[in-house]
Amino acid sequence: MHEKTKLVIDTDGITDDIRAITIASQNPGAELIAVTTVRGCISVDQATANVSRTLRANEKKVILKT
């Protein structure tokens, strides 16, 4: 059995990053350790909301820390 690749994703929460989070969370060879959000094309609050929705849609536990 192979060890999973551990991932930490830092994102501004727009479409390309949301797609990457979805792919990573559905990949059996990857373990999504954490996702951090930053202000970029959108506010950090909107980025966090987008990522939270994406993780819930992919049945991942969401823990928000500020």
C-alpha cells in the first residue's frame, strides 16, 4: 500500500483553485491536510466561504480558524 501525498492548499478561492480543491479531495492518493485562504481576486471572507462550500460539497470536514 502506498502512502498518500499530503497536501496543504493556499488559495484566493476563485474558480481554478476551487476546481483544484475538488480534484484533490476526490483523489484517493491524496490527503488534504489543510486549506488556507487569502485575499486575491476576491476578499478573504468570500474566499473562505467558497472553499467551505466546496469542502462540504465534497463531504470533507470544515473547521474554520481565524
